[in-house]
Amino acid sequence: MPPEAVVFDWDGTIVDTLGMIYRANVVVLGRHGIELSREWFRERYTPDWRKAYADLGVPEELWEETAQHWSAEMGRMRPRALPWARGGLRRLQRHGIRLGLVTASTRAVVEPNLARLNLTGVFETAWYADDVEHGKPHPEGLLRALAVLGVAPSRTVYVGDTVTDLEMAQSAGAAFAAVGATTSDAVFMKAGAHHVWPGVGAWVDDLLADIAPSSGVSLAR
């Protein structure tokens, strides 16, 4: 059976922002005298920015201010969509699968790029870091998105590029699809993923190929 809804992460899943996230963090952390190495970021990157700030030694009373400065830095950048991601989204829409977005980025960072990348209206519901009290891996954002869609977690797949995304999907009771190059296959498998796809397009290819024989769904593009 095909999922009724697919909910997506944004950074590293739909858009290529990992390098931008690193550069923005270098700027804002530098204000606190904290040096962020590429090695640390590559090995320990997580969209759970509170955990990252704690690990890096940012005083808790400065977390919100630091996050606001990070959003301002990210708002100046212009990410590109990852290869085949937009086509994959539209193919899911054509097959009647409803789409949502749940991201650890803020509304001010993401919404202008939805318009710039011609993705306005693709997601029926979108939940940002500033919309929820509890960020990833807490399932609040995903559960709120599914409440708007009126779809049960058991009929949903969350697509993301980090173990934090996987943990959120598991906590919500949704299936998870691991994509991208942010997290190594070995780390994903250790965390419980069954397969890692190179990107959204490849996952959509496999999903539609799997559901077509039993559901009668046409694969015409």
C-alpha cells in the first residue's frame, strides 16, 4: 500500500545547504569565541541545534540569541535544490500522495527559498523551528503536520538526511526513508535504517515502482 502522506525534511534533503549551515555557524559561534572545525561539523552535525550548542559549550542563556543570529546569516544565502528532488516531489503529487514539510530551520529562512525554487504550494502543510515548542527529535512538528493533513503516522513516511530525523519519525510512529550524503550509510544502519538512498528522486523511483503492481497506480511521468 502506498503511503497517504510523505513529509520531508528541508536541509540536506530538498536543498543543498550543509556548507551554508557550516559557514553560518562559524560566524555566529565566532562571536562567542568558539571555533567550529570542519571535522567536528562533518562528524557531529545535527539539526538538534540545542544539543549542538550544548556540546560546543555555548551557555544556555545564549542559545536563543545565537539561533536568531544563525537564522539571519542563513537568510542571506541562496541554496540550490538537490538533484531530482523537485521532480520527485511533483511525481508524488501526481500520484495522489499528500506532501508536508517539517524542518529545524525557521520560517524566515525557508519560505523565501520555497518561492525562489518554484516550490510554493507543493507542501500542504509546513512546520518550522519557530512554530513548535519542542524541536527535533521531538515529534511535535511531525505530529502537528499530520494532524493538519488528517493522516495517521502509520500511513506516513518521513524523509530525512540525519539520525535526528529518523528518531523523530520513530517517536511519532511513522516510517522513515534515509536519503542524502549528510549521514554515512553505516551510521544510519546502526541507528535502525534499513536502506539509504542517494537522494529524494531515487527514493521516489523505488517507492512508485514498489506500489504500482499492487495498487494499479500509473507510472506515467
